[in-house]
Amino acid sequence: MKKRVIVFHRKLPAPELARLEAECAVTHFEQVNQANRTEFIAAIHQAHGMIGASVKLDDTMFAGATDLEAIATISVGYDNYDVAGLTRRGIVLTNTPDVLTESTADTIFSLVLATARRIVELAEFVKAGRWQRSIGEAQFGTDVHGKTLGILGLGRIGSAVARRGHLGFGMPILYHNRSRNLETEAQCAARYCSREELLRESDFICVVLPLTAETENSIGAAEFAQMKPGAFFINGSRGKIVDEPALIEALEKEQIRGAGLDVFVREPLPADSPLLRFPNVVALPHIGSATHETRYAMAQCAVTNLLDALAGRRPPDAVNPEARAW
Ligand code: 8YV
């Protein structure tokens, strides 16, 4: 009998779905919500594997999932899972690193440019028919080239942001990370410094950290108060790393010059969010990795990981390989 697999909250490209269906019996859940939660949990209890994204799956949902061997998240971040709980249950979790690094760094760097040069605000100005004479100081932006780029979290994506800033825009790079990244230090003349120095000295502060118990709410009022009044704050990782009311207050008090945000505490961002009132905030709908090419590559990577795990082979991108014997 074919192993059963659940696909949830993500359409797989047809060739990838076919690859899965060749070996597994597939059940698809387009959404996971209050209305179908019981049905979804019942399906988990029958499944050997799962593949999907963007749904918070707490440990209690897996009690009784005795056949479940592997979950492939179609994302690099895996904060929607209790990894220790999965490991205890013998369920391996895989993610999709590498394939989304460059696209996500492109998104983050586009926020650097868009906030500093007021791209969205001024494009709207033109569309609204307000461009009626040569623009003046009121429409001027801020230079990006040559300014100091501070990166909190210099992993794969942070390093790709550093390359764009340093090699493309001549920006000195400061970074703070759990450990030194000697490769990016050499490639981008990136200088390791304390979080305080980074916050104080950077013209652009990019958060490229995973969401963990340590990073949750780690950028708050005290951190915004340390930033230069002319600094731009960019978040392309997870909304919950930032204390959003403190960010709103920093914008209100003009403690920072602007913010570029791809991620929010609540997604989709509620239409009445105070963040949407600020012309100097560029808000995107979590598009970090959202290109045709990259989302395809992520699906492909996740399917490979899942099929490997279900075949008893150690998957290339296991987050907790120790969960099972390979
Ligand atoms: C996705 C992401 O938008 O990979 C991640 O961690 O945040 C994004 O690439 C999201 O997880 C849905 O796949």
C-alpha cells in the first residue's frame, strides 16, 4: 500500500505533485482553519508524511500520529513547529534552505532601496496625478550607496544581503550574530560588532534572524531608542522578532526615518494596522521568497526531502536528523 501524505496550505507544482503521487496516496487541504481542524488532525493521525507551509502546528496535533515519519516544510523558517516535540515523537522535520537565499536577499535589499529613495510613496504621487512641476526637496530621498549597513543575523540570507550592499553599493557592513562568519567578513569586509554598536552606527538595520525564544520581541523600545534618527529599519525575517507597538512609537516619535517590512506579527497585516498610516513605511505581503522560480525550487526541495525521509534515507535538509535512525 502506498504511504499516505498530506499536502496542506500550498499548491504543489504539477510535476512535483506527480512525483509525490507516484509513491504516495495524497490528501490535499487547501486551508487549515477552525472549521476543518478536527478533520485535519484526523488526517494527520492516518498520515506517514506531510508537506506544506504557513500553518502553526502545535505539538498536541501530533499526539496519536503514530505512523507519521516526516514533515517537509516549504520554507526555510521552521518556527511553526515544536522541533523538540517532533524529535521526541520520532518525526523528522525538513526545511528548504539555500534555494531561497538570493530571492529573499533581493526582497530585503529592495526594501533598503524603496525606503531610502521613497519609491512606493513617490510612485503613488505620480499615479495620483500630483507630479505637476519639477520635484523639489520635499520629494528627496536618502542615499544608499556608501552608507553603513547593519545586519542582525549573518547566516545565508544575511550574507547575501551583505554581498548586495557591499559589492553592489559600496556599503560598509556591520554585523552581529551568534558566531563570527569569517567567509562573509572576508568577502564583504563585514565587521563583527556588538548589537549596541550596530544599532548606534548603522544607517540601515536589517533583521535577518530566525524566530526563536531568544529572538522573539528582541527589538523593542530600548533598541529603537539606540538607533540614529536617520536610520531605516528593515525586517525580512519574522514579524514577532519586533515589538510592533514599539516600532509604531519609534515612527511616531521620528526616532527612525522609515521602515521596510515584509513580515508582521499578524499576517495578513490587518487593514487597520497603524503601520499603514505612515508614508515612510513600505509594507509587503511576506514576499521574501515569492518568485516563480524560487517557489518552484522550494517545492522541489521539500518533495525530495519528504520522499527521501519516507524511503528511510536521511533527507538533505533535516532540521532534526536525530529524530530517526537512518
Ligand atoms: C515563505 C519564509 O513565505 O521560507 C520562509 O521561512 O518565510 C517564506 O519563504 C513562507 O514560509 C511560506 O512558504
